[in-house]
Amino acid sequence: MSAVEAVDLSLTRGGRAVLAGVSFAIAESEFVGVLGPNGAGKTTLMRALLGLVRPSGGTVAVLGAPAAFGNPAVGYMPQHRATVAGMRLRGWDFVAGAVAGHRWGLPLLDGAGRREVARVLALVDATALARRPLRDLSGGERQRLLLAQALLGRPKLLLLDEPLMSLDPHHQHAVVTLVRDLQQELGIAVLFSAHELNPLLGALDRVLYLGAGQAALGTVDEVITGPVLSRLYGSEIDVIRLAGRIFVMSGRQATERDHHSHA
Amino acid sequence: MLDYEFMRNGFVAAGIVAVLAGLVGYFLVLRGQSFAGHALAHVGFTGATGAVLIGASPLWGMVLVTVGGGIGMGLIGERLQNRDVAIGVVLSMALGLGLLFLHFFTAYATQATALLFGNVLGVTTHTIFALLGLALVSIAGLGVIARPLLFATLQPELAEAKGVRLRLVSVLFLALVGLATAECSQIVGVLLVFTLMVGPAATSQLLTPQLGWGLGLSVALALGQAWLGLVLAFYTDWPTSFWITALSGASYLVVSGWASSMTRM
């Protein structure tokens, strides 16, 4: 059984086709980086895996069943929102709010719920952090709490939407390492979307590169090449490898803008 | 002080409303929808004066319009964001229409003052039962939606993925806000609903980051401010609504000053 299996999958967003007839399969304990230019459909693909966007064509199966919303086996960390950073609520309540949060009733946790919150906080080493208000935490610390929240209910597939956005290189590295360690320890599949490839190098099993309605899945060496990316960007792309890092260039411009190239 | 029936009624009515306002207000502030309470109060004024005009009870006229308004706001939802001019225009029109209704109902300027600024000392036993019934319905409703409401407030995208119907939860909550607004208007009037719904809840969120304590503290502050306002009004003969707004505002300002000095340290 695959964690994700897309067959001839087409997705549209706002009437515009973002994926047109793509097929790929992700194995059950793979760490896959989802990359591609803005608007290539990284978030739309995740929303389709969550059952929030219906395919306009083809099928997508998650853990052997058609993607459907409310699947407890899928963990999800949405893209960073500024409102979370401003909340005065402490981390524990923020994480606990997601425990069985779809059920009607009072937001009170029983023993099992409290143990589950304690378990996920321990997994990301955020037990002490969770006593502080969200607004007093750094971006990297908040990401750990969001990751803990995504791990509630022991998901077999984890979807992380741009967890590195607005983090400095040091914290980016810490998040990637933490996710990689968790993925190996728990033996789960992870889809990790990002703007830049370099922070993920060394942690990834494979790359799912989206662009121009198409997708390419493979190892970094297979996918991050001039011919493959030229097809996905629809223009001439050069790939330059330098000191263990990779730069994707369109003409003379780096398409993945790496603000931290000196780091 | 408690020898007077109007004072006893005032304490009971203010108590009922403060508990409801503290609970609903906490979620309202957490969701960043504070102005929804203010907006619903404005349209509620039209409902109340319209009801008076046709000879019905202003409380029920207001309840009808605020609950309807809340449901409407929930349905329109995100399209309301960044539409402050449109919202302002509609709210002003609602108040203007309310004024027109009052004009047709010539006799009572006191009625207008009571609706706008509240008249807790004029609450009858009959009204108390109505307030109690509405408060119980609202609190029970909040108890039913509290968990998905909290989830949807903290992490809407994740909540949606886990099966929370965001639109439904938002509509139900704003209907409850409508009820709470109509109740608050009976105590402090439509123009000062903010003082009971938002003041105590916002102060509480500055004081504690814990959800459970925060809700309790929000209720305690609303109750304390409403009752102390009544006591002060009794001894000074100044309007009750003035004292409640003064206590609510002063608590918020003192606490937020203290909180920001703590973060600077």
C-alpha cells in the first residue's frame, strides 16, 4: 500500500488548472519534499490529500483509500498564519484544542486526551514550551508546537505546508532535523513543502517537483536537472551545484531565491 | 440598598447578563471578532425601536434582529473582511432607521436613552425571567459548540481538514453573539455593549494564558464590574452604565499597561 497514490490526477483552483493528469506514488515511510514555483499547486495538492479539494479528473488515494476529509490517519500542519503568532493563549491549550476538536460539546480533555497531548509535546521536546503563551515564543518554537498538534492521533501520513517559511537558517535546520528524526522514529510518510531545496538536502528521500501542471517524483539527482526542471518551468533552466548546495537558475536569475546563501 | 426591589432586580439581571457576556465575549475576543458584538448591537437598536412602534416588546424585537443579523454575518463570512466602509454605512443606516422609528413613536425620549445607554434599574421581574431563559439557552448552545468553535478559532485549516464545518460553527456562534448582545443591551444599552462583552474578556486574556482560568476570570470580571457598577451608582446617583464602562475600561487599561511593562522587563 502506498501512502499517496495519484493516478492521472487533475486539480483546479479558482477555475485554473494547477495539476493536469499527473501520476505518482509515495511509499509508506518516505520523506518527500514538495517543491515548485509559487502557484504550482503545493497547497492545493495537500488540500486534495485532505479531501478538501476534489480532483477535477483522475483519482488520488491516501493510505489505500480515496482521499476524504476527517481522516484521522492524516496529520496536517497548515501554512504559517500571523494570528497564531499573536495569540496570548498558552501552547498547551493551543495543542489540546485540536484533540477530537471536531466533536460537539465542551472542550474538556479526559485522561487519555491529556496523555496524548503530553505524548506529542514530548515527541517534539516542547513540554516546557507549552506552558508559555504563543506570542512569547520564537518562530521555531511555535513550529514545534504546530508539529506536535499535527502528530495528534498517531497519523501515518504527515502533510507539512511550508514549515520553513519565515524561519532563519538555524531554525530551518532544526525543524528539518526534527521532522526527519520523527519520520524515521515513527516510520511514517512525510510530505514537506518548501520554497527552497537546500535546507532539505540530506534529509529527503525523494523530491516531488510541481510546475506547469506537471509533476516529477524522484531522487534529487533524478529530478533537479536542467531538462526536468526546464519542462516543469516551461523555460530554459540551469542547475548549478556548488559546495554541496544546489542552485536552480532561469537565465541568470536564481528561481529559488536563497536569501541565506552566505550561511 | 437591597431593600429596594429595583436594586434587587438590577443585581439579578446584571448577574445573569454578566455571566453570559463573560463566556461569549471570551470566544469573541479570541476569534478577533470583537466588533461583531458592536455591529449587532447597532442593528439591534432598529429591531427594538421597530418592535416598540408596532406595539411589541423591544427585547424580543432586538433578539429577533440581532440573532438574524448574527446568522447573516456568519453566512456572508469572509467577504466582510476589509469591508469596513460598507459595514459602517450599513450600521449607520440601521441606527438612523431606529431613530426614524422612535420619531414615529413620538412620546418617549426616555425610551431612546434606555435603549442606547441601558436602564438596568428599570428591569421588571418579567424581563428577568426572559433574560434568564435566553441566557440559559445561549449558555447551553455555547456548551454544545464550544469544542469545534475553539478548534476552528485556533487552527481553521486543520479543523476543516479534521471535519469541522467552519461555516456552520461560525453561523451558530454569531447567532449566540446576537443573543448575548440583546441581553447586554438591557443592562448597558446598545452603544455600550462592548463594555460587558469585550472589556472583561480582553482583560482576562491579558491576565492568564490558560483557557479554563481565562473563561472563569472573564465571567468573574464581568460579574464584578456589573455589580460594583450598580453599588457605585446607588451611592453616587450617577448612571449605572457610566460606572460599568468606567470599571471595565479602567481594568483593561491598567492591566494592559502592567502587561506591556512586564514584557519590556
